[in-house]
Amino acid sequence: MLPFKNTLPLMFLLLFGASCSSVEVFTEKMEMPPVKEYQSFVLIPEFRNFQAYGSEFHDALLRDELTRKLEANGMELNRENPEMVIRYHTQLEPKEKESYNYNPFWGGGAMYNPMFYDPFFMNRAWDGPTQTRQYGWGQIILDFIDPQANKMIMRATAVGEVNSEKGKTKKIKKSVDKILDKFYNHVRDYRTMSR
């Protein structure tokens, strides 16, 4: 067993990792399989004059990240006659979360002292005040569409907690990575099954 002082850095990393919200990706609305190897794409917003998270900067970042990753996978941006249309949309909903101030030490936060410990008062540790924290719940939605068939190959939605402008930037990059991983896995799985 590790000495307590050696476990402190590990405990800090675990607590810090748990406090950083992750990005989850969900897929839905697959109207057709990826029947061919798509070579070209175009990016369009779902609504006219729409900008990702209402920001010119974040809109450009989302488009740049998508373009860079798709081109790295062998696709080419083609605004005139694309084989695939990728339609994007974002949402940021205000949310709130309650947290309880749990204090396991009897005596209102004093250091634990076995002389003053009373098991009958332990339930009072839960009676502390609660705090409400405001945060944003961000969503990035990408529709992969075959324009010739006018059908959706896949819709992917990345969701996660967003608390700042810097957080939006990180979430966009992470969301693009995770969504494209899902998309290319979907393409690979279909090709494996259809052989």
C-alpha cells in the first residue's frame, strides 16, 4: 500500500479529472448507409446567417476544425458539386446545478478530534447550506447528408458543459474530433458488414 503522502498527487489528478466535464457524442437519424466513399464535402449552417454559439470566431473555428480533419482523411472541400453536405448547428442552454456543503467533521468545520466526536451529530453534516451554480450546456449537431439521395447518412450530437469562452473553444475542438471518429467508425463498420 502506498504511503498517504505519495497518494496525494494521484488523488488531485482524479479529482481534477472528474471536475472537468467531458464531451459525449450521440448518433441518430440514419436514413441511409454510407454507400460510397465520399471524396468531397461542403459545410453549411442549418439556418441562414447562423453562427456557431452566436460568434464569428467560434463559427470560423468550427468550420476550420472540420475542414482540417476532413482533408486529413482524404476529402476535399468542394462548394460547387460536393458528394457530401455537412450541415451544422449549435445550441447553448443555461442550466443550474445544486451542490451540498457536506462537512464530515463535527463542530462546523473544525479539524477532526476524537475527543469531540459524537456519532449522534453526524447527520447534521448534511444540513449545511446548498449552493446553486450556473453553467451552460453546449451542443454541436452535425448532419452528414448525401445530396444526390437527399438523405441523411448520420446525425451526430456532441454535448457537454461549457462555462467560458475558452471552454467553448476547447469543446468545439474536442467535439469535432469525437464526432468525426464516430462518423468514420460508422463508415468502416458498414463497409465491413457489406463485404
